[in-house]
Amino acid sequence: MKKNFLKLMAMSLVSVMALCSFAGCGGDAPADDTQKDGAETFKIGMIGPLTGAASSYGISVQQGCEVAVAEINANGGVAGYQFELLPADDQHDAEKAINAYGTLMDQGMNALVGTVTSVPCIAVTEESTVDGLLQITPSASAAKAAQYDNCFRICFTDPQQGEHMANYIAGQGIMNCAVLYDVSDAYSSGIYEAFVPAYEALGGTVTTAESFASGDVDFKTQLTSVKNSGAEGLFMPFYYTEVAYVANQAVDVGLDVPFFGCDGWDGVIAQLNGDTTLVDGSVFLTPFLANATDDKTVAFVEAYQAAYGTAPDQFAADGYDAVYAVAAALEKAGTVDNAALVAAMHEIELAGVTGTMTWDENGDANKGAILAKIQDGGVVPAE
Amino acid sequence: MKINEVVSLEFLAQMINGLSLGSIYALIALGYTMVYGICKMLNFAHGDVIMVGAYMLSVAMGMLGLPPVLAILLSMVVCACLGVTIERIAYKPLRNASPLAVLITAIGVSYFLQSSALLIFGSTQRKVESAINVSSVQLGELTIGGNALVTLLLTIVLMTGLTWFINHTMTGKAMLAVSEDKGAAQLMGVNVNRTIATTFLIGSALAAVAGVLFISSYGFVGPYTGAMPGIKAFVAAVLGGIGSVPGAMLGGILLGLIESLSKAYISTQLADAIVFGVLIVVLLVKPTGLLGKKRTEKV
């Protein structure tokens, strides 16, 4: 009897494990083909990680897109079309992204906002370029994520961020700056590689360039080297999770210099539970500030807050602008023809919540950077 | 002369970094090596028990508002119960199965714990207030973190205590007997099942302590927090001689020092390669690890 009970326990343990491993699957939103009365429907596909480890990015983009689509439809649509958003999940996986792309094409997608992350995005550009479909990635920053003529991007590229920060740091009179970057991550290395020549061209000296690999939690060795290199500042182009570790450990090794970061820092305040004493005064580059006071941002933040109960992050803002970019291209082209939409992208200028932008021949957005300063548990624009 | 001073000061600082990293590896390796030494199984879920210990501390201190000492005790009790439960449900039915089956089950348990934490606590990392409030010590130009000191001291105390417990108490002697020969120990009246359960109980309570020290040093816990330190500590245990308690300590400290010094003076990218290179060389020269005992199997 006891043995049977144990067997039962073991069996149920195994089945729970099996269930857990499948828990990530599913979740594709069913297609909604119903048309609104009187107007034709323009279908915008959206691909991103809606489940899995990177899901916070995908969900933010989707919610930003939903807000934009609702606004556009409430204002009577564009060029006689009502917008419809078709979200699909790729779990930050290239193969699933391609499957999602195929499904969306079958549903009659007219333009794609996506994908959210770089690796799946590069894979999807290979497909969309064959179809000639207008593809705008809100947030994939790798150079190849907008490699074909039909591909455009809302966010900064990695090199753009490195150059912007080199300008800012040198502009603050800090001419001896150390860099700590994630050597295993293309985003972080990409920013680092563009930063060094740009900073040196401005007369700055990179006192030491230290690296780590994703998943590392101990940075004391690198920080000790930074301290002993005589740096007056530390540039940290990587994501907020590691930023929080570094800020903690800098105290342990007695390193007290200003920190500078990139747009991966978005979320660092939540990560630190709002206690920003360790990173107060740090400045990072961001495409979007939710507490900016211009009308567009205020309206977007209000609508987003009403719909989802939280303030939008930069991914939501990128998604929002991507939908408006599609709308502007449709307005300009006046037709749903793929080639006309793609051609229109080079002619439009969009005043979005992440800045006023035009698109160059590579499909990259030209726009100014916002520099955000961490202060008293919040983020304020840096002078 | 001036330059020499600066260089040696940096060297000392990096040695301290290595020691503080190594003492955490050593503490985790203690649990690994103990379970291996007694039960001859690699408990790959050990790293994840550390994660559970860290989460328990965060729940006890953050949500229940318990004082640090009670929170640490609660975390140890929960982990000890978890360890015994895992052993009862997942490993005990496999007592006579092939080692490979047990190994795969251990990996399964590890995934189970990670996924459960993901479901319960979500994927974002939590900030945990340090349970240890020891301020840094300033020695001239050198700064030594308070957590590093506590971890190092506690690891030495726990290692000494564990060695004494195994060699001088009845339960400890029963553990040694079980590790020598399960069947013979049973014939001599040793309750094998209870002995193994006790091993898991102590090993998991140690894991909770490691978890508490780990997040006191690094400040954050997520579902995968235990994975990487678990693997590093396993390497430390093998380097020092798996099954040997002082070996785990030595292996952990050496691993931390090698990692820190190669990051500082050779290359950050190559640090892990150097660590594993040293492991390979040690195993080639002394297959049982630095302090491991060679055991002849009698047929």
C-alpha cells in the first residue's frame, strides 16, 4: 500500500514536470476576420515573444500597438481603412517567428510590426523580403534586423547608441572613462565597439575595457580593475539586471564614479525596488520617457494607463510609433500595395512618442536621443 | 617602488575578490560533496535548493517581516524539509536503479524546482535586503566587503563542524558506514534510509545557508539563480576531490582565486576556459581530485 502511494506520488511528480515543460506552448491569439461596417480592414501583423523569458518585451510592444490601433480607428481610420492588429507569439525563437509569419500571411497581413527581438527578426526579414511586405521592427537593434529594402526600424541601432553616449560623456568633460560590457551579447558588444572609436575621436581615453558573460553575477574583479585604472566614469552598455548587480558591488570594492548606460537600463528602477541610492546621478540613453510633458507623450501614457493600469515602457512606445509609422506610410501611399507602402516610408516624417524621425536608405530611424538621469527613485531628463 | 606598491595593492584586492567568490563556491560545494560522499549520487538539484533558500529568505523578511535570524532559520527548515521530500519522492524509489537513471532524475528535479519558482515568483528577479549587516572593513587603500568576511568565516566554521559531525557522532559514523558499503551497514543494524535522509537534511540546510549568503552578497534572486553557482560548485567539489569535505573547501577557494586572478590579469573571456583547464590538468594528474581518497573496489 505504502509502495503504491509512493509510486502514485512519483507518477504525479513526473506528470507535473511534463506539464511544466509544455506550459510555454500555445497562446496564439485566434484570428478575428470580422470586418467593421463600411470600411475595409488593413491588417497589421505583430510578432514578438508573448510568452517565455523575453515576454515582457513582446507584451509591452503588443499593448503599445493596441493603444495606437484603437486611437487610429476611433479617429476614423486611415485612407478609408480600419486597422486590425493580429498578434502572434514567437517566444524569442527564430523558427517560431517564421511559422508565425506564415500564419499571418495566410490571414492576409498587409504590414508587419515586428519582430520584437533581434534574432527572430533577422530570420523573418529573409521571408518578408521575398514577399516585399512592409516590415517595421519596433525594437530589434541588431544591424541585420533591417537588412533589406522592405525593412525599417523604430529603435536606435547599437552603434547609434554608442556614438550618442560617447558624445554625451565627452561633453560632460569626462575624458577618462572605463567600459564594462557583456562580451557574449551582440547588443552590448555592438554598442561598445562603436563607443570606443567615437570617444577617442573626441579626445577621450578609454582607461580600461572590461567584459563579462551573460549570467555572471560577480563583477568585483572587473570593478577593481576599473577602480585602479583611474577612470572618472564608467560606461555600462548592458541590461538592467546586471546593472543592479554592478551597482551593489561597486560599493564593495570602493568604486565611486558616475555611471552611464544605454536603453537596456529601462527597468533598472523597478529592479532596485525604487531604491536608487546606488545609481543616483547615473545617466542613460533612452528613446522614451514616460514622465515627459509633451502632449503626445501625455496622451499616450494616459491611454495606456487607462487600458493596462501601468505606465508604458520604451517597448510599448516603440510599438505605438511603429503602428503610426505604418499609418503614415498608408496615408502617403493611399493604397495597400506593398511596393507603394515601402516607397512611402522614405518620404514620411513621423512625430512619435520616441521622437521625430525620418528613415534613411538603410531603414534606420534618424532621431534625437533622450538622456535620462536617475534621481531620487525616479527618472528625469538630463541637462 | 611606487608602481610596485600600486601593483601589489591591486593584486591583494583581486585576491580578496577571489576569496569572497571562492568561499561561496566552497559553501555550496560542501552540500554537493556530502551527498555524493554518502549516497554516491550527484544531486544536480542542489543549486536549485539554494535558489529556494534565497526565495524563502526574501519571503520571510520581505512579506512576513521576520527578523533576519528567524528568517534564516525558517529558510533552513524549509530547505531541509524540501531536501528530505525530494529524496523520498524522487531518489528513494531509484535506490537500486542504475546511476544514470538517478542522475537524469536529479536533472528533472532541478528543472521542476526552476519551473515551479518561475510559476510562483515570475521571471523578474527580486531584490532582497541583505540579512547580514556587517559593514566593509577599510585597511588603508583596501576595501573588504562585510559579506565576504562573514561568508569566509562561516564556511570555515561549517566545514569544521561538518567534519567533526561525520567523524565523531553516531549519525556521522553511520553515514561513513553507508558510504563504504550500504548492504554491510544495513546488516550491522544501520538504518540506511534514515541515514540517507539525514544526509539530505543536512545538505539542504547547508544549501539554505549558502542561498542566504549568496543573495546577501549579490542582492537578487531569480528562478535560475542557483544554476550557474551550482555548476561552479560542482566543479569545485570535483577539483577538491568529490566526497571529501575539506576538499570542497579547498576546491571552492582555489576556483574563486583562479577565476578572479585570470579575469584580472589574463583575460575576462578566457577565465572560464582557464578554470576548466586547471580542472582537466588536476584530474589527469590526480583523478580523485586534490584531497580525494582512492578507494579500491573489491569484487
